[in-house]
Amino acid sequence: MNVHGFRTVARVAALGLLLLVPVAGTALETTFFRDKEGGFFRVTLTAEDLGGEVGDGLQAVSDAGNLFGIRAFHSREEQQTARANRYAPPSEEEKRLTLELQEMHENDVRNEGNLLRSTLAADREGKVRLEAAERGRLEARVAELDEASNRLAERRRPLEERLQRLQEARYHQEPVDTRAVPTWTVVGRFRDAGQARLRLTHPADGRMVKEITLDLPATPGGDAGLVDDWLEASDGFLARQGAATPGDSVFSYLRNQAPRRLGGDRPPRGPVRPVRRSGPGQSMDLYSLTTGALAIQESLQLDRMADDGRDEGKATRPIDRLTGPTIRSHPFQKMIGGRAPGILPHDGLVPVEFLACHFADINRQLALGDLMDQWGTSLLHSMQVSSHDARVKEKIQQQLCLPTTELTRLFGDQVIGDLTLCGSDPFVHEGTDLTVLLTLRNRALFEMQFAKNVAAARQADARVREEKLDYRGVPILAVTTPDRHVYSFSCVLGEVAAVSNSPRALELVIDTAQGRHHSLGAADDYRYLRTVFPVGDPAEDVFIYLSEAAIRKLVGPVWKVARQRRLQCVNSLRMIRNAQALWGAEHQPGTPDLEALRRGRFLEDAYLFCPDGGRYALDPDTAEPVCSAHGRMRYLVPILEMPPARVTEKEEKDYGEFVRQYNQYWSTFFDPIGLRVLVGSSVVQLETCILPLIESSAYNSLRALAGGDPVPLAFPEHPRTIGQLRVKLALNQLRQVYPDSPGAVDPWVRSTTLTAGELLDALGDGLSVNVLDAAPTFQLQLPDNAPVLPELLRNPFSLVAGSFFLSGLTYPTYAAIAVRQPAVVERFVAEALRGAQTENELWRMNHGRGFLDVVVRTYAVPTAGLVPVPVPPAPVPPPEGVAPDAPLAPALPAGPTIYTLDLELIVLRLHFFFAVHDGFLLVANRRDVLIDLLRPGVAKTAGTANLVFRLVPERFVEVAEACRLLWQERIRSACLNNLGSLWALYHLRGLLPAQWADQGLAVNGYAAVCPIQGVYGLDPVAGEVRCSVHGTAARPRQPLPYDPSLPLHAFFSSLKEIESSLQFTPEGVMTRLRLRR
């Protein structure tokens, strides 16, 4: 059944509901307007018209395709939209006025005048001595500046007044009349004259609220203001859909293009300014991007619609004249010394500039693939709860004719030994070259299975074509389709089969095997990393390597220019898709070609721009947009196959700016990266080595704080610890890197008798901050990219205080700081707390008690007898004057003293408890936690590193429910983010729910999936998209029980411990992430 049949069934269902509902016959306020292409209508209803209270939800459903673009809203919703417009971006006129005022440089004139006046005043006071001529010159200059300042002030005044009026108009807010009953308005469009029925239903249960019969006029004319009314209502609806659907640019396109299509001088309703990277006039920097095209699509689209993203210049300048970043190489041969690193046979086949991923055997590749399937498309996306499935693995397997079957799992290791994935382009979602190298243990069986794979591909798609090629004497089998859905090129090189989706990539592999091209195995940087990660190490199942040559290529002019050109072309392809959606939104008949889209102003000529001169067309079978140069979305021609030879003047300038910024950030060496992975049934471990390294403040601060040789980080651990940060304190190195670092403790020691140096000398070489299991009353969530880490790393005391305070707001928390001189540290604690209380008392005595004041109180608690101390009591001698035979009271052993800080912060009262015990300064926000740590037999967690972060999910008891709730909320949010895109697939593109997954890949580049296997579908009456688990965007829901059997839940429930560690070594920064399952 097609979409029209589906809608017919929905209309019949709605008619059945109509028969059960009495229809009021009251006349309604109805207005029409018609022009040559169709018309607009508006119906206004009161609460009485609707038969009573309907709440804030009302769906308008038509019984025929003649009505479209229907929006129903109440008067309060209009006011909400007006209030939201207060946060709209400044208009172009506001930007122009602001820039014009800034360019007057009035402050510069005023500052220069003030400086000269200060100099003249100092001369009069005898502080400086000016010659008469110099004094006269300065006085004349002051008079000149005063006159200029007055002229600027006169020019500024009308501009400032105009800017103020514009801002007031943008921020103006009409008051909401909460005493008036809201009225409802229904606006929409129609194409043909005649009668049409419109039903108003409640979205919660689909019950009929009202039926309206419209007599649609055939004569042009009416209230032309209805066009703007409809645009306003449509814009509000599309804005809400777009806000709830991040990553889908169709709603932004419709908001901007619909007013243009309707003609006249109507401005675009949606945001028309591109996202700026810095100042006015600077478009998005495509050269510094490391993300994919989907994430920046809306910004590129706005650039194009503002006619700001199209480069009209001709590519006439040779790309060879562009110079890449001038970063040195490490002296790898010297670093290797006399060592002989082991090299894998595949390393001699991988081109040096390719990214490479080696698997020890095919079972390790399958195990890692299964893990990634459980965890999501990528580790990062899974932590963010991804609801998009790009089906990258399935796409690549189909292209290469290398599917994973059950036979592969059972017998693969008998046919294939180790394997390597390599390629030059990391953006696999969009289309990349990927080559698979497989060591053949049984060549005959492999070739037989591969022939079956090709036959299956030919049976599935009649367009599959086989061809035998030859390159430098090596026979190649090519199996292809015109759309690159199947695109396999394979050959055998000795004992290794090579299968690639790019003929050029396979040619480079052959050239490398024949010694015509540099190999990864011969590269000095790779050979050095193999001395750090030796071949054959039991801890290596997978080895991923990004070579220096690969990095130089990725930041070089050829790849960077080609990459930004491809992004621009993808933007054109997506805009064609969005134009097709606008066609569908207006219920236009048939499937349009590009000419029909242009002719109806669904698409502008200026929107289509391929920097490589490609021409756009629609696939006659699928209506997919295709570029003659770059291909189609998800299957773009790899950059390797179309490197640019010439660039435009703008491209040369933009790339030069990228190089300038890159050289500032990476000012020492290019740093290749190696990643070693161990994939076990109970342990997954990732290890990296990054050579020394980036010149950045965060890295330098971390190295100053925790650098030097790794040390054993052994700290007392409470049995309920669920999170732990252990850091080495390299205080001597910190003082060398930051000579003023002792000043950081000045506020802490100023009320004591210690010097800053004495306190630092008394501290040890490490600290830990620990969080205990508890049910939090609220969650503290820092904003993304919060600039706190570099500052905390710069100051170890801020690190302890900041992390301790933040975690202590919601969880029992304690910190342990190693000490060398316990007596000095305890003296510091006692004096610092007493000093804080004294200072606070003096302040309150002199200023009086205010509501916002902080009250500080401190006291000490002896723990003798409270905390058992494993020291036998010594006999107590009798006091002087007491007979030896008198009974003596048993002496209690002296325990550590607990120092207490009692803080009153407005309506909050906080306590912090301090004690020096067993070589540590212990600080806790709960006294029972500190007492537990003072008892004998407390375990210590040890490990040699510079920094360790550890999370222990198997100890989650009280916090487990809060974690599950947070996880479920993220899943619900990710799921509901898909509803707008699915709504567009159905209402704008005519695709049924059964088509959403496969067609969503072609339209959006991904299939929308609910992370916990909910099923997306449609309300049969209102056509509202909903998830079977999470409901709709307007009425979301979330399952109460947590189902641990679901794959995503089961994976995270299986985690027992996660530990991430960092070590500074002579080889570089060694990091390790270890997951115990």
C-alpha cells in the first residue's frame, strides 16, 4: 500500500469517529484568499465553538488532499512565539549599525586625549618636565582630539538612537491576558475550489472535537493578509520541529524558501544568517573542521541561501604553490637507536599516507565489530546515546562483496589469517576509499566464497557488472554498479588478498607491494612506535596507526581543499533534497525534475554549486540527486580519486589562514598516534602513545602538575567508593615551570604561621578525590566545553577544592593528600581553620550580619576511644602522692584529631571534616566517612601512573537508580529527536513507515532508530509520528521499569570497572583505558 492508500484508510478511520460525535451547526468566522496557484483559509474558533475545554492540543485533519499546510494554534501559543522572538538574532541593520559604531574608534580618541591630559597635569604638578614647545604641541593635540570627539558624538547619537529602537522592537513583549479564555485559529492552504471537510481532533486519544465544512472559492481575491498569517503559523511550527530535530536542515530550508516561493517582498522567516566563526563577514571555516557534513549542514545551507557561501572565482592557481604546515619531524632514527623493531607482512603493502588498522586474526575483527554493534556506531556516539544508524559496516560490506556470515564466524580463521583495513579518507559515512588486506590460509576456499558473494550481488542487483582489469601485470577483478552500491576491486599479492572500493587505492597498494611507493612498514615513525608497542605482544589484538605522512596529507592543501569542496557539493545535494520536500509540502502532483523545482522557485539556481564543476541531475529510478563529479550522498567519490590541481584565490587565502593557525597550535612536531586494543571476553583495553607533544596550556599545566616519572599512587579507599581520581603531585616540577606557583597557596597560609614553601615541603607526591555510593538529590551538570580543567590543573589546591566541592554537592566525598611531614600539615589545618573563623568574626562584627553573609565556625573532635588504634595501652604510672596499690583507670590510646569546618551559606549549612592519619591529610564532607577511613585495616588502591581515573559500576547500589534514570532520559531524548525527520519523510516525501529506515539512509544519511528497540509509527487519524516506547514530541513518555535484557542496557550493565590512566614516559604520553566486564 502506498502513502495515498495509507492516508485513505486514515480518513475512513477518522470518518468512523465522526459518526460518533454530534456536530454543532454554529457559524464560524472563516476567511479566504485565492490567487493563481491556489488559496489560503483561516478559521477562528472560541471555546464554545469547540464544545468546552480542549487543553493545549488540537490536531487539524483534512479528509482530502486538496487541503494542505494546515496549522492549528491557540492565542496563548501565538504569544509564546512572540516571546520566543525576543531571542531572535539581530537584524542585518542592527549588525550594520553596531559595526559602524565600532569603526568610529571614539574610545581610541578619548583614551589618547585622557593620556595627554594626564601628561600635562603631571607637568603642572612638577612630576615631569616638558619643554614649552612640547607642552604647546600636546595642548594643541588635546584640543584637536576634543573637537574630533565632539564630532564623533554628534555622528553617534542618531545611530545609537536608531539601534536602540531596533533592539527595543526586537525585545518588545506584549503582556499575556490570563483572564481571557484562549481562542483557536486554524490556517491552511487549498488548491481547488469546492467543499472540503476539516476535522479537529484531540492528539491524546484521537477523539473528534469539531468538524468544519469549508466552501473553497474559485474566484481570485479575498484577504491577502492570509498569506502572511499562514507563513507566520507555518514558521512557528517548522521552528519547533527544527529545534526538536537537531541535524536535519529541511525545516530551516522550508522556513527560508517558502516566503521566497510565494513571491512579493516577503523576507525569509527562518534564520538567514550563517553561523559565524568570528567576526562579521566571515563564513564557517571549512578547513578547520574535523566533523562530518551532517553536523554542519544547516550552517552551510544558510551560507548558501544568504549567497555568502558560493565561491564564484575560477580555479587558476596551481595547488603546488600552497605550502602546508611547517612542522618538524621527530628524529625517529635517533630515537630508534640500535633497536630492530618487528614489522608485520601487511605493513609492506600499506601506502605510507594511509590510515591503518591491523587485526591479529579475523576472530578479533569479528569480536571488535560485535562490541561496536553493542556499543553503537562509535564509542563517542554511544556515550551520547546515538539514535542514528548510518549502517556503515553494511554499506562497506556490500560495496566490497565481503559480507559477514555465520560460516565466516565458524570457519573464517581456517581461511583467513590476520587482516588490515586501510584508507586515506576517515569520513566513512559520506564515502571513502577502504582497502582490506587478508592473509590467505586457504586461497581456493577464499576465492570460491568470494565468487559466491559476487554471484549473490549480481542476483540482488541486475546492474552489477564484472570486468577483468590489469595494473602493472597484476590481474584485478572489478565488480561494480553505476551508483557505487557495489564497487569492489580485488587482486592477490603473494599470500595476501587485497579488496578495495577504490581502483586508485588498489593501484597504490600494488605500487607499494612492488616498491614503487613508500610503505608504512618502512616509515621511521611507524618503526619507532613498534619499539613502544612490539609486534606479537599478547596485549595486542588490534593496532590502529595514524602516521606522520597521513597527518601531513590530511592537513595538506590537496586534501583540505578537496574536503571543503566536497562539503560544498554535499550541501547542494541536500538542498535539492530539501527542495523536493518543499514540493511535497505543497502536495504538488508527480515527481519533479530539477527544472520543475527551479521553475516553481522550490529551488534557486544560486543554491547549486559544485566547486569541481560537477553538474546536478536526479536519478531517474530513485529521484536521488547526483553530482557528475562527486556522486551521491553516502557513496561520494573518494578524495583520493579526484585531487584538485588548481585552486581559486579565495581557497588559497582560506588555506593560508588555516596553516597560520595550525602552526600556532602545533609549534614543535607532527605527532603520529598509535592505538593498541585488547579485546577479551572480560577485559577490553585501549592503549595509546602520543609523542611529546602539543604546545597547549592544558597539556603544559597537566605536565607541570603531574609530570615526571610515574609513581605508585596508593591511597586509602572506602569500600563504598564508586569514582576515584588519583593524581601525582610533582610539586618541585610545578615550582620550576611556574615560579610563582607558591603564591597559589598564599590565601591558604596567610592566617597561619607557616610559609608557602614550608607547606609545600610538607606535602607528599599525590592526591585522590573519591566519590561514594549514595542516592543523589540532584545532578550537577557542567555546560559543554566549560573552561575549568586548565585552571584546575594549574593549581593543585584548586584541583582538590574544586573537584571535591562539585562532587560533594550531591555525593559523600573525601579527598586524600599524601603528606611527608604530618605534624606540619596538622598544624596548618588547625591554624588555617582558626584563622578563617577569626577573620569571619571580625568581618561580621564590623559590617553586621546580612542575609547573604557566610558564617564560619570551627572546632576539633578528639577520636580517642572512638577510633580503635592498633597500639597496646601502656601502663599508666600513678600520680604523685598516690599510693602504688591504688586502683588505676585504664588509659585510652590517643587517636587522630578531627578538625571540623562548619559553614552557613544563606540557607545552607555545610560541614567539612579534616584529619591527618597514616601519612595522609583526609578531608570528607561527612564525618562517618572520615571515621571509617581512620579505622584500622582500610584497603589501599595502588597503581603506577601520573594520573588515574577509576569508575566502579559494580558498586553502584544507591546511585544505580539515579544512573538508570539519567540513562533512560538520554535515550528518550535521542529517540524523540528523530520524530521531526520521520514526520518530514511521511508528510513531505510521501514515505510510509515501512520505508523510513531504507529511504532515510538515502535522504538523511542515516536510519532513525530507537536505542531500546521502540518502533516508530503513525497515529492513524492525525498522522502524528510516535515511538511505541517513548510516545510523541508533544506527549513524551518513558518506561518505568529498567529492562536489563535490552542489548544496550545489557552491555552497560555488564561493566564492572572502568579505569583510565596516563603516564609520562620517555617515549611520550602513554594512556590506557581498561574496561572490566
